[in-house]
Amino acid sequence: MREPKVSVGIMFEPRIDFLFTGSYLSGGRTYSGLQRVKENNGRIEWNGNLYDELLFEPADEVRNSFELRGVTIGINFHWERKENQSFRGSVKFIVEREKITAINILGVEEYLTSVISSEMSATASLELLKAHAVISRSWLLAQIDKNREIESSGESYSTMKETDEELIRWYDREDHTRFDICADDHCQRYQGITRASTSIVRAAIEQTRGELLMYGGKICDARYSKSCGGVFEEFHNCWEEKDMPYLVKQRDSKSETEIPDLTIEKNATEWILGSPESFCNTSDKKILSQVLNNYDQETVNFYRWTVKYSSSELSDLIKRRSGVDYGDILDLVPVERGTSGRLVKLKIVGTKKTLTIGKELEIRRTLSESHLYSSAFVVEKSGKNADKPEEFILNGAGWGHGVGLCQIGAAVMGERGYKYADILTHYFPGASIDKRY
């Protein structure tokens, strides 16, 4: 197996300005300097001509780079912003939904150098960075394989189930059909060479080159999130109804292995309102800074957190975020929880409409201006009239979906001297590490 190439969708705008540093080739001619492409009736307008797609390749892959102006990062997160970003490799432009899509095409190892630099801090331990390199590489190649399987099967793939009583939707990356993955947190955070890599990141990539997590002869769909909250979630509770034998329920601890049944509401409430021992139960700023870039550190609570809404705030928020007019919100009722206590289904009770929604990310998007930290929360209501609450208090656990590697927990393990293979086998039980190229 040779090192594969990956195509990454970077930005989606009606007009894109970009700058070539060095020479780039297209159609047998050489170009450099500032360029602009615009969408024009379903085609790409560039230099007065129209194209269905445009590909520019660097004359020198090591020295040459290109800059895209005004790339949106943190899409739908509280820190969403625009910045100019630079990339190595080729750039391809296509038209999708009346916008130009800029796609970066490059080798997997170069891609990983940016992902690890973007996802993790340069202060992270080498063992943590090596573990993250293996799972990021594995996740990427597993998604490419999965997309090929979906396309070759010819079957329609749906990420939504809807009835009059329920709206169950999950978010994966199958909506990317003309490139492998996107550059935002929806896939893996990738910002080209904008986030300068360090010698320790490059060492982590090189020392694990071509290494993949494997199970049963297949590349593991190696998921990760910021904080599991103390227990790993199972794959099928967040995405399609499919069991992954290496993404199972387990305590994020070596000393405490017993897990209460968090699918039972009483147990979930006690767990979420408590602060049980686990690797990711830390407030050590030195450790947290290994996992969190500056814009992530704008958030301060990870393991346990609280969000408060007045009744009118919540009613307005849910209407704006879901597009559904529930009227005044009267209750948020847990219907089904996963193995980490995360809500898989939540019933929203309003004066005009009642609907059960899921899965975890649909719940998080509906109950926040960006993304609620996780769906592992319990609801407390207050007010003089029990039938019409004045305030809703969400007490929650963890950050993200909680499936696979817990980044904060893995950072703690690295600090405590665990090797990257031990970190990986903790978060992906039964998986093995194989060198494939």
C-alpha cells in the first residue's frame, strides 16, 4: 500500500480570492500571484473564461503553497470566524449549490501534520500526539473506504428517520460526495500550514507513519471527542444503527472499572450531578492546554457544566434552531439514554407542538446557539407554576459525542507515562496497530 492522497473541501463561497506563492500549473501553463474565481450560472468564471472545474498543481510540492482568503473556521461554533489560510499540494475548484468549492489535494501524512497541529497544542506529550496521529489517519482512511462501499452498493444512504411523533437525525460526513472530507470540526479540523507544525508533531507523524488501528481485517472508524465525561459512548447511539466492537461502553479509568447502567434515568442523574473519578476528570490547566487551542480555551468547563435558560429564551432558541414552532416550552423529557448517559432521544413539550428529537448532535444543535457541550445532561425546572416553568437549568457532563478516544483523558494518560499503544488499546478495546505503508 502506497501513501494515499486525500481531497479536502476547504471553503464554499460565491467568490474565492486566492494567492499562489510560487508557480502553479494548469492546462500546460504556469500561473502565480493573486487570482479570483466566481460562480456564474453553475460554472466557474476565471480570467474571463468559464469552466466546469479547475485544477492547479504546484511546480514544486515542497516549496510552493497557495493561500485562500477568508476561510470560515469553527462553522456553527461560538468562536466561528474567518481567516486567511495557506496550504501545500494542489487546489481544485468545482461548483456546488451555486457556490464555488475549493478542494485541497495532498498526501495523507502532510494532511495529518496539519490536523494534529490544529486539533492539539504543541505542548502535548509525544505519546498523546502519536496516539492522535494513528486515530486521525485511521478515521480518514476508514471514511474513504466507507464512501466507496456506499457508492459501489448503489443503495440510498439516509441519515434521518421522521414521523409525526419523532425526528431522528444523525450527522456524519456522507454528504461530501465530490471530495473525501471537509476541513472543519464536522470531519477533522484541518487548516493547512496556517497552524505552524512543531518538531514534536512532525516526530509523532514520522514515528507512526502508515500505522493504522485495525479490527477484524478492517481499518477502525476511530472516533474521538474532547471529553467523554467518564464513560465511553457506543457508536450506534450517535450515528447509524451499527455496532463497532472496538467502540464500546467502558469507564475512562484503570482504577475504577464498574459502570452504573446510565440508560436508567436515576443512575444517569446521580452520575451527571456527581464528579466520579476518571482520566478526563481534571482541571489541570497544563494538561488542558495540550488539547485545547486558544479559541477552545474560550470555554472553561468540560467535565461537568451548567447552562441556564429562561422559558422565553429557550422557546425562542428552539424555534430558531429547529425551524419548528413548539409555542412556549413546557418540558424537556428524557426518552432514551446511551451508555454514557448521553440523551439519544429527547421529547420537547410545547403549548403548540410536542416532538421527540435525536440523536445526540440534533439535540445539542437544537438547545444551543452553536453546539451544547454534550447531550449528557439532566433538566431542572424552576418557577411558581409547576405546569409552566420560568427557568430551565441543564446540568451536563463531557464535551462532544464521547465515542472512541477522549482527548482530555488521553492527555492525562500521556502525562502519567502511558505509551501511545496503551492509550489506543484503552479507548479502542480489541483493536491492534498495524503498519500498512
